[in-house]
Amino acid sequence: MNEVKEALRNIERNYKLFLQQQFTFIGALQHTRENAHDMIRPVASISQVQSYMDHHCNNSTDRRILNMFLNICNDLSKLCHKLETTHSGNTITDGILERCKLLLSHSNDLSTIRAKYPHDVVNHLSCDEAKNHYGGVVSLIPIVLDCMKEWVTHAEKLPRHVLCNVSGGSAISETRAPQEAPARAAISQSPPSVHLKAQTSAGDRDNVQVQGSKHVRKKNLNNPENHSGKLKHAWKPPGRHAF
């Protein structure tokens, strides 16, 4: 978010320099329109200004101020694209970006838009200029700047895990990383239940062997042949003695 604010401040700084030369801008448009024999229709799009500069501009002063206008519009367009691709917002912030993208489209008709108070760019024009020729084109940048500031205001209210990092990383991944670390460590080690089960299995095998040996001994003792044999060796009837 700090990078967004810094980029916006840089654009505003350039726009203030441009605003101080508004009469030069209007003069450049007037000259190029005359050269293009296009004095009837209003200056209603960015592409129209680009065409005037590329094909009908005869002096460096006019070219410089027209190029300055186009560069500010281009910087705003790049910032909109960057926010759209690196931030996940909500319906409000997405709607603001969509409006900015529409306004900055080179073919969009600007003839009906007007910057309102506290902006006074339209007030610096004559009634005819404001109504029929330049009211839209001078209103474009201040309106888009207001939209971008509105985007920042709404974006700062969003939870941190929703808004991604401008540098390309995601706040979501940064939040999950420390939580997932113990889980990864646990996965890398054998679970205690596995050791317990292994020990139990080994104990069961030993127990089976012990029980098996007891069963064998018991079976031998129950065998009549073995039992009688032991009795033969263990007991002899007493012999008769002559008196």
C-alpha cells in the first residue's frame, strides 16, 4: 500500500506542474486543431490528443505540454493495471478501478465529463471552451486522481489478509506461512502413533510367541504317552522280600 501511495504522490506532483501550464495546454490544442482543420468537434479522447501531437504539432512547446498530458494519463493507466493484477479487493474497489480504466481508455468519449469542486480547471476556461471544446479533456486527470484516492481509502479498510502485497507477494501466503511451518515439521517426522503402533505390533508378536510356547508345554503335559513315560521312570512298585 505504501508503494501505491508513493506512486500516486508522484503522479499528483507531475499533475500540479501540468496544472500550472493549463493555458499552454489549451493553446497547444488550439494550434493543433487549426493545423488539423478540426475546429468544430470537441477534444473528446486521449487518442485525439495523441493524433494532434503526432501529426499536427509544429513547435516544441506544444509538443512538450501535450506529451506531458499523455504521460500522466499513461502513468495513471499503468497504476490501475498494477492494482488490478496484484490486489484482490471487493466489489467497491473493483468498481473504482473499472471506472478508472474506462476513463483512461484512449477511445473513451470525454466530452460529457466535468471535474467539480474543489477542482477549478473548468472555471479557467471560457464558457464556449468549457462547453464545446475542452471541458472534458481538462477534467480527465483530476477525476481519475480522485477515483484513485477513493480506491486507497476503501482498500485501507479491507482486512490485511484480503489485500495482497503490491510487490507481488501475497499477504495471504505470508499469514499462512508461519502457521503451516509446524505442520510441515510434523509431517517431516514420523507421527508418535506410528511408533506406538510399531511397538504394539512387536509386543503382540512377542506375546504370541510366549503364548505359543505355553501352549506347546501344555499340550505335551496333556499327552498320555509322555505322561505315562514319566510315571514309569518316576515310580517303581516295591519288591517282595523273603522272610
